[in-house]
Amino acid sequence: MSSRTTATMRAVSPRAWGAPDVLVPVEVDRPEPGITEILVKVHAAGVNPVDWKTRAAGEFGTWGDTPILGYDVSGTVEAVGPGVTLFAPGDEVFGMPRFPEQAGGYAEYVVAPARRFARKPANIDHVEAAALPLAALTAWQGLIETAELRAGQRVLIHAAAGGVGHLAVQIAKAQGAYVIGTARADKHDFLRSLGADELIDYTTTDFAEAVRDVDVVLDGVGGPYGDRSVPVLRRGGHLVTLPDPGGLPDAERARQAGVHTGWTIVEPDRHGMLEIARLVTEGRLRAEVAETFPLERAAEAHAMGELSRTQGKLVLTVA
């Protein structure tokens, strides 16, 4: 357990669960690192769909007396607790600590186990680094670890221009896969610049009629997309559903088609963070930042995110 000091910090907290305007600036005790923990001075915090969905309903995660949203953080190590050997004060780090427990990214400081972080790649700034952890880990774990995507395979990525999708495109290409994405036509040039091989405008074309014989489908949309994706997969293919288990296809239909299906939820993962950092350092992965907001304007970021029309990620600037 982390001890507390009398020092305080700025943060943003929902005064109740509900619309974006429930998010208000607060002043809370600044945490201190316990055994194997580090205190990170947050420079930027990513905004993710799980944040605004939780804010609206309060049904996901584990929250303290003062709920503080935010799982993506990038910043500088301020202090280390007993037993920490990976980092020292002054190191620049990024990560997705504690998910789905309260990580408290919408704040000036975060305390978490040291192994929930990796060193920030030197070739990106804190804003871009804060846009990566949750979305990139989601894509990495879904494609590489769950579906075991291999070079030469064909992958279909739904919502390819979104926060997870645009990173999944790059991770799949780095793996040597042939990448097909669904996105509005005005996002196609952007996705081609990231390496997408084939693109489908879902507003004019039914992907289920246009695509066949793919090895992996990464479904970031949910709903009926699960059932509709089964016919596009080869026997033995993998359908990885991200939003919620309600988007899984009919089990008997998937069994008859010889398709592996499953819902996956992202986990804190130092190995995955190191792989993401490696791809960034090699210039094979970058986060598209749609817009930044000061910490105190987190409500505006949530309102924009809920429109589901952003290209890439939204980020709060803190320090």
C-alpha cells in the first residue's frame, strides 16, 4: 500500500458518473511510492473510450474515494520506492499502470509498480508517448499474442483509423502481414501512409461481400460486426473482439465455420510495452494525435471522443 503525504496535486475527477461536464478540477493528496513503486510526474495523459464509457456509467474499474480516470501516462520519474532497480529519478517513462484498477492518469502525479512502465523512446515527445500504451497494448495483445499473427497472413482491421485501429495497422505491417482496413473514405490516405494494403469504405461497401480468406479479424466496433466477420475468415482463422463480449458471433455458427473467436481485454504488460517502445524507436510505429487539451479541459476531450469521428488519439497535457 502507498503511504500519503500532506503535499497536494491537481487532478480531474467526476463529481458523479454522467455527462462530460461532471469532470471537474480537484486538489488531492499527492501519493508517495511504496515498495517496488515509482512516483511519476505526469507530462501527458491519453484519453481512451474506456474513460468516457466509465465516466458515463461508472460500471467499469475499481475506484477510490476520489475517482481519477486515466490509464495512459508519460512523464518523468520523481521518486522511487524501496526495491526499485529499473528506474531512477529523472528517467522518462510511459506506461499503462494498474488497469482496470484506478491508475489516476488525469493528475499531476501517478504512483504505480515500476514494472508497469518502460522507458519513453527518445524519438517521440511525451504527448505522443501518452497516446500509445493502452491502445498499442490492445493491438499488440490482440494481434500478436491472442491471434498469433504471422508474416504473410491477411488481417482485417475494423475501425482502422481509430485509436487502436491505426496502431494495429502499423503493428500488423511490422509483423509482415497484408493489412485490410475498414474506414471512411476521407481516412484512406492517412491509413495508406501507415502501410495499409487495402481499404474499404464501410459507408458504401459491405466488407462481408468485399473480403474473403483472411486469417485474422480485429474487431474494434462490436455489435453485429462479429457475426458479419465470420464468413470473411478462413477455417482456422481468428476473430478477436475488443469492445465487449456482446459483440461475439453466434458460437455454433463460428464452430461450423471453423473460426476461433474470443473477447480480449488489455492487461498491463511490461514485455508488450518494451515491444511497443522498440517499434517506435525503429520508426515502425507512431501514434496519430488528433488533438490535445489542458488537463482542466478533460470534459471537452471526452465530449469530442464520444463523437467517434477522431483520427487517432486525444491527449491531455498536464505538466
